[in-house]
Amino acid sequence: MITYPFKSKDKKAPRYINDLAYAAVRDAVMSRTLQQARGMTPGSDKVLDRMVKRRRKKLDNVKLPEGILAHWLGPRNAKYTMIYYHGGGFIDAIMPGHVRFLFSLMKEMRKSGKNMSVVVLAYSLAPEKPYPTQLRQGVNFLRHMIEVEKKDTSQLIIAGDSAGGNLVLSVLSHIAHPHPDIPPLNLPGPLHAAVAFSPWISFRGTEDSMIENIGSDIFYPATVVWAAKNFLYSGIGKGRKPRPGHLGDEWSEPIVCDEQWWEGAASLVTHMMIWGGGGEIMIDSIREIAQKITTGFENAAKAAWEGERENIGKVTLIVAPRACHVEPVVDHSMPFKNQKSSQGIREYLRSILD
């Protein structure tokens, strides 16, 4: 508490109240057991139903294979649909802050004359249901939206924060390079957009920002590694080994993928946005993955015929100065708000929605 005035500007949260709250969250998350984590929330389905009931009279849920649900936060007939994969290290259920953030995002789009709805996948949690369960469910829900809901891919956005951002990139990886244990998904056309907020795409815990930004974020590096080990509780698959220096493979830990890998995903989306907080411990890996994807897409454009180049997706990296991990969600979880962190997200969505 008394150290805040003595920290350098780039080693602390923007305000004293944030710094105090982030320190409390860091310690609480670091010291909890998995059982305590489960006891902190009634589960994704109940959280979503309660939050929706406060704003809408009727629930609109989708029953999916494996006994899971997807929850519509807005009308099904909106022009654009955002499929949302929530964060939480694949071990935590969705939090009310996630839902408040998504409702605020829909409200902002409506104010701007943009017709966008959100549907949230309540995927199964690790370690009870370890990798690749979440990838399979994420892919199958996108398949459901295209084949059952008959949504045009040009009006679909896949988005997610933290572990959900991992899932966004992993779903694209699977479409381009099918996971050996999950049925392929062939898109009839490119998705309108892929949006990843503070994507958790590296399990190494050794990047410089992991140490440099501890004082301005909501996690310790050890928490990241602990969550990854629970996510990969059963390994990455029979007969397969992690990539050297990593815990995961190309579909579980996207930082493993090189530029050539991402060339295969270049025509799967029209727009891609990666958001990171300048004060989060994961920012180095976020910058790294953004650069790899950008280079992969650019290389794909160079190799494409002139008439095909317009089909290559455009990548945008937004770094919010001094923001913590998934700060737009954190802002909707705390009694204080700093809408500056989500300003870039709102402006980006306005720019790509007609």
C-alpha cells in the first residue's frame, strides 16, 4: 500500500486504487486452490442466466453436444453475431464482469448504428475436461452457427479474452491445419473478423514482461504456468510431445506457431484485431504473436495471385498504455471504471461493422 508513490510510472497501475486492487487480486489468485476457484462462482451457465435475466425477460440458450450451452445476450437476428469465448485460464467459469463488458459493447454498437449481437459459449472447464476439449467445443459451436443457425460467415465474428483469446487463435489454427483428434471445419467463406483481447498464447512464463509488469497486472507469472498445467492435465494427446521449450503444441499454445503456419489462416478472416495492455505481464508474447500473424498474412498476400490478394485478412494490434490484463473486463468487475482501456476496441469494431 505504501509503495505506490515510490514505484516508477511504468511499474505500477495508472491510479492508486487500481494498484491496490490489482495487488489484492494477484495475491488472492496466487494463493487459492482449484477447489476454492470452483467455489468462487456458481458456474458459467448460472452466471450468464442471472445476468441475462436482469436485462431480458426471456433466456435464449442453445443446447449443444457434450451437455454444454451457449447463451444469447442479444437478438439472434442481428446483422452481425459475435461468438464469444470467455477467459479464465480454461479453469474458471465466466465472471459477471465479462457479461457486463459484453452488454456494454453491444450497447455502444447500437448507439453507433451498428447491429451486433453476442452469443457466449459456456465451454467445459479443465482439469476435469482438459485440452483439447475446449478447442473441440469451440470449433463445433462455430460449426453449429454456420450449419444449423445458417449464419453467413461474412457476418460472424469470433472473439475472446485471455484463454478465450487463445481459443480464437486455436480455432483458426484448426480450420487451417486440422487437429488430429477433431473433425475438420471447412468454411464456406471468410469470417468477418477474429478479435482476441489479451490472448493467453504462451505458457512459458519467461518473457521479460512477466517480471517487468508484475506491479501493474493482476497475475503473477507462476499463476500462468499453474493454469497451463491444469489445462494440459492429460498432456497434448497420445503419442505427441510438446514443442521444445514449451508445455503445449500448435493448437494449445499458439506462440509455438511460426509465420508459415499463419499463412494458412490468412484467407479465413477479413479482419483480425489483437488487443493487449501495455502493463500486463503477457504483453511481450502478445506483441510476438501479432508480429508472427502479420508476417504470415503478408507473406500469403505476396504469394497470392493479384485477384486473390483482396481475400487476405488485415491484422491490427492495439496496445492500451499501462492497461492490465483484460482491463476492459476488469473495469466491469471493479467499483471504479476506466473506459479508456476499451476505447480502442469500440472504435475498431465501429470501423469494421457497416
